[in-house]
Amino acid sequence: MTTFVDRVELQIAAGNGGHGCASVHREKFKPLGGPDGGNGGRGGDVVLVVDPSVTTLLAYHHSPHRKATNGRPGMGGNRSGADGADLTLPVPDGTVVKDSRTGETVADLVGAGTRYVVAQGGRGGLGNAALASPRRKAPGFALLGEPGESGSYVLELKTVADVALVGFPSAGKSSLVSVLSKARPKIADYPFTTLVPNLGVVTAGSTVFTVADVPGLIPGASEGRGLGLEFLRHVERCSVLVHVLDCATLESDRDPLTDLDAIEAELAAYGGLADRPRLVALNKIDVPDARDLADIVRPEIERRGLPTFDISAASHEGVRQLSFAMAEIVAGARAARPVEEPTRVVLRPKAVDDTGFTVAAEEDVFRVRGEKPERWVRQTDFSNDEAVGYLADRLARLGVEEELVKAGARPGDTVVIGDTEDAVVFDWEPSVAAGAEMLGRRGEDHRFQAPRPAVERRRERQAARDEVEAEYQGFDPFG
């Protein structure tokens, strides 16, 4: 059964915004008290949070589909809908988030408590109470809630460790981790005993650092042979690479120098690790023949500029000197890191002539793109003529019709707002005025008008009677 997973593909969907409510206040002695529809609630976000207690992506391997809750719709009585609850997904320290379609890295989560909103919830729609204005006193419509963001993302775990132990299977890496720290990884005398990276905390003097035991590498690991391709990513964040070379191997075609060359070739093929300091640990010198072999190969390795240490994970010989050498390099790497400056908020105001949308001629259609027009289209209930008219008002005020004229659009041309998938298509008729003129006095109700003076009303009634009398004056019904 799988117990360690360091790469998963996650299907994520944020919550949809709740729809606004179109309602009229009704109360005894106040039959028409005005619009009182509440706003819809915001959809929940999907948030990735680094949790130190989580060490694997196993939970998402079994359940790769995650969705936040939707916002509740608004209600009458000026009651707004409840916001959807955010969905918080704990991930291990060192998780990299990539877009599965493009492969682009969108977030690198390092440090406990680091948060990243991977999908934002949709906005709630406005109710008719929020849409009321002096010109539109009784809106008979409300705005729809926006759909939440969704997508497919790949989560990759890259171990956050200061030192990485690399080498062939059964070179003694797990044994060395158990000696350097209190970690107790599985140790056995057969290849590929280690199937997952093991971490250990080491204290050398005043320096405390972490050591990662990377599963054994073999020639061709960077191309997928063995376990190397799955776990080479775990050495990317390390400050020091330590080659653990087996000086007591029983394989006739292997020796410490060829092992070193083979592992370096795989690291070079993987890429991005050429600048990391290297140390070499000649392991298992407690075996007499292994000590003799270490004495033979040490001068050649040191001639390459690599500090070399004779160690024995079994007898602990040379382990202390190796740990202090690791600590010295780790301390130097930490001191060389640039000091993190406080986050600065940079305000970039839009240009004065930035309309916020574009109009482009594409073959036989004119496509309107922009955040506002596309959002307004998503929020419009096209089964309601008044809502469609309100959309026309907004587009006209934004200047879409003027830009269509400049782009060469003619009456009857096809205009598309938004992407191809969920676009709105209509035939453009500039001669038809947008807005209230399309649908008459849309949004106005005489029942909500202020009452006129009694004298004016009496004069109107008397004028109506006089007009009727004048029309029938001299008329004889029996003639």
C-alpha cells in the first residue's frame, strides 16, 4: 500500500457566488414598500497552506477532486446570503504548484503557514435593493452570482533539507542518517531498501541542520530508471550534496570512482545542481579491504577538489568530522543568502485612456474582451428583458458601442463578448438605442412616484370632465 506520495494531480474548484434576490417589500398598510432583495453570498476559496505536521501528499492521491462550498442566494427583507466556507488544504513544506496544462509553476510554498489561494470563489450577485437608484426605483431583476475558478494543478513535493546524501543503493545512506540524527529509517542488506526520502535533524556545534537520505540512484536515473527520476527533485533545495560511496561493494564492475562518476553524470543530466558544494564520504571502512580501497581512491578524489572523509556508519568512525564539515558549509550558505526585505505594495494606476476592454475584428465577428464586460455578461439573467436592458446600459456607458463603430462594425454584424466557451453572441444594431429606450421606462413604477398636490389632481380631473362634456355636447341619443 502506498504510504508516501510526492506528486499528485489535483482537480480544484472554488465555490460559486450566490444569486441576488429580486423582491418587493410587503407589509400591512405598506403593500408596495420598495425593493428589498438581498445580495448573494461569496463563493468559498480553495487555499493551500503549509502544515509542518504533513509530510506527504497521500491524502490528495486518494481524493484528487476538491471543491469549496457555494455562496447562498440572497433573500427578501434585505437579507444577504451567507458566504461559502473556504476550503483549506494542508500541504507539506516545499510543495511546488504547477498548472497541469502549461506546466508553469504558479507557487512555491516554503515555510510553515505559507498560504496560496489557488482558486478564488465567485462574487455574489447584487439584489434589486442594491440596484435601485433615483432613475430605477423598482428593479424587477437581480444579478446572478459568478462561477468560482477551477482548474487542474500538479503538486510536487521537494524536500526542504540542508544536506542531501546521494549514492548507489545499499551504499549506507540510511545507516549514516541514523548515526547522524535520531531518525530511524529502514535499514537492510538488499538494494532499494529506502523507497522514500528520510529526513534527520543533525546538531554539530552551534549549527542545527537537516539531512535527507535520497533513495538510491543508478545509471539512467535522470531518464526514469530505478527510483531516481521520482526522487531527484528532493535534492534541488539542498545546500550541500554528499556522495556516499560504498568501499565494500561485492559487485565486480563497481568501485568508488566509477560510482562517483556515474552519480555525477546523473546529477548533470538532471540539471540545476552544478553550483552545489560536494563532499565525499568513503563508507564501510570498518571492513579491512574497504579501508585499503579507500586509501587507494582518496588521492584521486581529492585531486578533483572534493573534500573526502573516511567513515563507518557501523563503528561511527569519522562521522563526527563529516558532520562538522557539513555544518560549516551549511552555515556559510545561510550567511550568504540575501536578507529578505519587507514586502512592498506597489500601486500601478491604470492609464487615463485605458477603457478596460478591447474590440477586435476576427474573421466574420467582432470580439469584445475585458474584465468588466465579461463579468457583466456572466451576471446577467438573459431570460429577463429588464436585466438584458440593464446590461445594455452598462455596455453603452462603458463605450463598447463607440469602439465597435471605430472597429468598422456595421448593422447586422455578429458581436461576441467573452471567450468561445461561454460567450454571448448577438447581432449588432446601432440604430436601436441601448438602455431604457429599448424597453420603455424600464425600472420605473408609477406606484412608487411621490404623490402630487391635491389641487393639481383636482384640476386634472376637472379638465378630463370638461373634455368629455365638450365631446358629447349637442349629442341626442334618441335622435
